[in-house]
Amino acid sequence: MSDELTHINKNGEANMVDVGDKPIQKRTAKATGFIKLQENTLSLINNNMMKKGDVLSVARIAGIQAAKQTHFLIPLCHALQLSKVDVDFEIKEDGIRVDSLSRCEGQTGVEMEALTAVNVALLTIYDMCKAVDKDMEMSNIRLLEKTKV
Amino acid sequence: MSDELTHINKNGEANMVDVGDKPIQKRTAKATGFIKLQENTLSLINNNMMKKGDVLSVARIAGIQAAKQTHFLIPLCHALQLSKVDVDFEIKEDGIRVDSLSRCEGQTGVEMEALTAVNVALLTIYDMCKAVDKDMEMSNIRLLEKTKV
Amino acid sequence: MSDELTHINKNGEANMVDVGDKPIQKRTAKATGFIKLQENTLSLINNNMMKKGDVLSVARIAGIQAAKQTHFLIPLCHALQLSKVDVDFEIKEDGIRVDSLSRCEGQTGVEMEALTAVNVALLTIYDMCKAVDKDMEMSNIRLLEKTKV
Amino acid sequence: MSDELTHINKNGEANMVDVGDKPIQKRTAKATGFIKLQENTLSLINNNMMKKGDVLSVARIAGIQAAKQTHFLIPLCHALQLSKVDVDFEIKEDGIRVDSLSRCEGQTGVEMEALTAVNVALLTIYDMCKAVDKDMEMSNIRLLEKTKV
Amino acid sequence: MSDELTHINKNGEANMVDVGDKPIQKRTAKATGFIKLQENTLSLINNNMMKKGDVLSVARIAGIQAAKQTHFLIPLCHALQLSKVDVDFEIKEDGIRVDSLSRCEGQTGVEMEALTAVNVALLTIYDMCKAVDKDMEMSNIRLLEKTKV
Amino acid sequence: MSDELTHINKNGEANMVDVGDKPIQKRTAKATGFIKLQENTLSLINNNMMKKGDVLSVARIAGIQAAKQTHFLIPLCHALQLSKVDVDFEIKEDGIRVDSLSRCEGQTGVEMEALTAVNVALLTIYDMCKAVDKDMEMSNIRLLEKTKV
């Protein structure tokens, strides 16, 4: 593991790492996150799922769309051609867990895309529930796995 | 407080709330979040701050820029004309706390802008430290305060 | 009605109309469009609706998001602060009808936003059905109504 | 031909198809569409073309630019590196026909890019003529051809 | 005139100025710039103008579109609702002069929008001529006038 | 060298050059530009650099971000997957010189990305100094070097 901040050059200035000489590999990343919700909010989302599930549908689309914009949001990220982004939800007793998967064939990893998908999916749930729940909190956002072949 | 999901209409479909009849008010929101970092990572960021502070400078700019894009990232958010966005950092023993403030004069609140600024600032710190720290986690992301006058 | 192309100046050059002296009014526009689909495609979409309705949910979100980006897509459109965008679907015998509504308080009309929402919703249905239906066609895209108060 | 909606997974949820294992091929797509215009509108556009042709120039640029943004507009589309986009116009007796061509070397087809170029070119003509023509309608928007080598 | 960098706070950190208490005024800005071109390039552009003038048409559209994106390009700029953007060209002996005008009713000036329009129009001319002219240079980019009423 | 405007087709219409048959090569471009500043402005920037260097940090990030958006800003540019973008500053007696470097492996050159980075970095310095300096001017913006291997 590196012991230097690779995005900072020798003068302490921000720096976009040159990935031009890295091999092209199939890369995958999985990330997760959680949003704490009140019981009443969860039951409203659940009832809605019985109908059309729009809270989670909207959050899924927002997460996928955000993954494709990662390099515009995170200043030193490279543009990648994602071959797949997935966003999934698991309803827990006290909130909703979000899991994402992103894949590409490229010269640099896709963890920022997976994490961005999770973060924006969580923000979208927050947005859609903020009229009924004043006690939401996002947490446990982290990388689960990262592979290259 | 509402007991309905305002972004979902009577058919359970996603819905952009009509804010056209709400009064124009000065609105403020403050949000916060935290990223857990290893001691070594914090000391690298600190040393850099002694010089030019680019990790936190880049994260600050990313957060401010993201706040301005909130309505493109969160599907049912309205475009707002933000009069101010601020992103601040506090270095703690085990990570960095991010605080944001957003302000606008408009018909709907600015909490999603404040939260988006926090989330993208955290993601940017993550991106810039990921080569040296494999154990980062984002948490405690929540609204601190919301006012209108 | 004008008998000049207002987006073209006296030299025949493209021109962004100055709306700075027009009064601020509440403006609404409704637009519609249609996509022809095969019976089999419609039945797949319908079955999906029984579950989670994602084809139309995704198309709705795409339409709403696109409306907010109208001024970036259509070169001489002004940025507007939309107070509401709605996208609805009606399943017909030979396809799907899309209806949209957009509202703002501003100095210029919102018909391009309503039409952009319809167009991108139609394109999204197309995208999601293109593996099963090689005979889709979009038509009847037009403004239904435009009001200002 | 598939008999399943590939953008919907087994749970009926929206899904970005994984194109990571598809071969990289040279892909082309052609699309077309039509906008009905009044005789007077057509003659204004024609007169302008005698000078500088700006209505169609602006529509062409808008279509090309939109093709490059397809994956941000259509939620489940992949980013592609387009090697070419062309937008052409044919003035008919009762309106204007738009034709587009898009090309890329990649793992998935470019028909959505060609269709998006057509749709946004049509919307741009609509926008530039809406002060003089209240009876415009867009129709006949469809794929003409799709190849891969 | 201020003697402090208003975008930097007391700790030397980047800062989005709070414009929330400034009066809403009609604001105008004019900017200009120049691109040096070889005689042969100018004659090619001129010949094209005799036909359809596309080099300058494309540059005009690019400049107008860029003005609308100023707040996404310049990190500490506020979003403004531009009521008008104009981009004009004057062909000189040794190059092309670009002039822009931008207008809005708002709480902060529109000079960055006018300058961004000029810069991106110049870059677009550069792009369209770079196959025939290896000696282009952009210069004299400055604000001409700024008013508020 | 070509003696035709490659972005204009035989009918004088704008045209996105087909790069699909060009070989994939490692490409580099370097560009430069200058912004004239008053002595007082330079000393304020310098003092700030002693602290945290934010004027130039913000301009650097803005330039890097803009390079990634070149194909959205310049209508006939192709999307490229940049492997590196660098923006550097040199403080001169009467202003600041900006230098940029961009790299990619692709079918077309990266000079527009390098020039866009310079232009937007200059605009960002302008924005951050405009409250204290009414006499800024951007000039000498040109390509320094372009290679392919």
C-alpha cells in the first residue's frame, strides 16, 4: 500500500494521477450504506411498495445516474466507461440498507462510482421522506469489495 | 408534520411537489457528516495542510459545486438559486468532520443542497485518501438546522 | 402572433430573445406524445406494472429530470425555476401515451420544458423495450395547452 | 430476439444491462423524425437559409450535443465514445425531416444516441419557430438502420 | 473598491460570497476577446460564410450555451437566470474579434457569464480551424462594460 | 496539413469528424495562457498562498474539471477518456501564467482539453480577483506542444 497521498504532488498541490500506463482490466467494486428511518416512514415506504415502489425506484435510478457522473462530481476522478451499475435495497427494522455494484474495463478502479451510487441513492430516499421523518441519518457508507481480473 | 410521502401521489407514483404557491422566504440549512480515517492518513492530510491544504481545499470546492447540482442529482428536487454555500472541516482524532451551510431565497428549503455538499465533500476526501487508507467509513450524515424567515 | 422568427436577428443570426422586460407570471404548459408498441411489449410492461412498474417509473423520472435540463439541451432556451413537472402515462391498445405538465413563475413560457419531458420519457420507454420490440415509433408529440396568469 | 425486458431484472426492478462481456465492434445507427410546419414557417426558415441558415444550424448543433449526453438523459444507457454524429435536414412541403447517424466502437449499440439527436434537433426547430407557428407536431421518429461489424 | 479577495475568508479558505442581502437589479455585462488566425484560415471561414457561415454559427451557439453553464464551470459563481446572451463576431485582418453581452435581473453581476461566452466561442473557433492553422492564439479577453440599474 | 476546414462538410455545414478509423495512440498536449493582474492583486494572492493558496487551488480544480467537460462545451469535440490533466501556475511580475498538460489514449488529439483547462483556470482567477482588480486581461492562450506515440 502506498504511504503517500497520490492525488497530491511533491509541492502539496492537487494532482490527477496518470493512469495511462496501467493495464486495462475488468474491475468491480461493491459499496454499501444505511439510512436510519422511523417506523412510520418505513411503513409508508412499504405500503407504497405494495403499490408501485416508487421511493426505491426513484432512489435506484438516481444512484445509477450519479455513478455515471462520478468524474464530474469528484474533481480528481477519471471518466470511466461503466459496463454495469446496480443499486439494491434491503428494508431493515430501523431503516434501509443500500448496496451498489459497479463494473468497468479500464485502467483505474470503480470504487468511487459504487460509493457515489450509494450516497446519491441515500440522499434521494432522504429527499422523498423528509416531509414525514425529521430524524433521518446516513451512516455505514463504505467499500465492501474491490476486484480486478 | 405531514403523514404522507409528499413526493408520491395518490396512485403511488413519483411526483415533483408543486411549490408555486409557497411564499418566497430566506431559507438556511446546516448539515454535517464524518469520515473515519486512520491516524497515518490524518497526519498526511495535516502535513499537507501545513503546506497548501489541498485535500480539504479540493473537498471544499467539490462540495460547493455539488450543492449547485443538487436538482440534477436528486430527481424530485427543484432548482434553487443558492445565495451562499459554505463547507468547513474539523480534524478530529479519528477522522474529519464536515459541516455545510446553504442559503437561498425561494419557495422551498435548502436542506438537500446542504446534505449534498456534505456527501460529495466526504466522497472527495475518500477519493484522495484511498491509496493510503483501506478502512474509511462515512457516517453521521444528517441535518443540523433548518430555518426560514 | 409574430410573423418573424424571434430567435433570428436582423442579420439572420441565432439570437437569445431578451425576456428581461416581460412581466413575471404563473405559467403552465401541457404536452403529449405517443410511442407505438407491439402487443407483446405492452403485455410485458403491463405484467411488470403488476410487480413494480419500473419501465414507466424510470421513464417518468427521466422525463422530469430532462425538463430541468431543457435550457442546456435547447440552445436558445432560458433557464427557468420550475415549480412543478408531472409526467403521466396511459396504456393504449397499440402503445403508450405520455402526458406532461410543467409550471413556473417567470418571464417566459414553459412549453419547451413540457415537450422535453415528453420526448425524453418516450426515448426512455424506447430504450427499455428495444430488446423485444423492433418496430417502435414515436409520434403525435405536441403542445396541448399553455396558460399564463 | 429477446422476449424479456432486458432493463428489468427478475424482481421487476430497473437494471443496467452488463455489457462487459460483449465484443467491441464498430457500430452504426441511423434514425429519422419529422416536424410538421406551416407554409409560412417553412418560407421564413428558407429565407433565413438563403442568408445564414441559422435555424437548421442551431438544430444540428443541438442534436449533435444531445447525442453526446444520451447516457445522462436516458437512465439505463451506457456512456459510449462516439466517433461520429451527423444530423441532416430535408425541407418537405409540410415540414422538415431530420436524419441522424451515429457511430462508435464499443460493446453496445448507438441507436439511442441517433434517436436522441433526432429528438433534440426537432425540439430545437420547435423552439425557434414557436413564436410564428402554433400548430407544430413531431412524428415519425424511428430507427432506420443499425449495423455492427 | 474592496481591498480583499472576497472569495477567500479570514482563514484563507475558498468562500462563496453571500449575495442574499444585495438588491435585485437589472445587470448587464459586455466582454470581448480575439483569436489570431492566418490569412488562409480567414479566407476559408469567409468563403464558408458566403454559404452558411457555420464556423461562426457553431461558435455563437457554443458561447451562448457556455454562458448558461458558468456557475458549473467557475466554482464560486452563483447560478443566475440570464434574460439574454448575445455573441457577435467581427472579422479583422489578422483574426476574429468576439463580443458578448449578458443580462439578468439578480443579486450579483453577470461579467463571468459574458467572459465565459467569449472564451468558449474562441475555443470553438480554435477547434474548428485547428486542422488548417497551427498558429492560432487567443488574447485581449477582458470586460468592456458592466452596468446595473 | 489540411487546407480544408474539417468540421465543415461539402455543403458548408457543421460536421463532427469521423475518428473511427484513426489508430489508438498515446496523445499529449500542453497549453498555456496568461492573466494580467495589478501588483496589489498579486500580493494578495501571494499572501494567501503563504496560508492556504486557495485562489490557485480553486483555479487548478476548475481547470481540471473543465478539461473533463470539453466535449460538452465545444460542440464538435469527441468525448475522450483522459488519463491525466495537470494545471500549473507561475506568478510573474505583472500577472499569472497558467500551464496545462492533458493526456489520453485515443483516436483524436487532446489539445482542446488542454486549452479548455487553461481558459477555465484563467476565468476562475478572474472571478476570484474581480472585487479588487478592475483591469485584468487574459492573453497568450495557445498550444505549446502536441505529441502522439
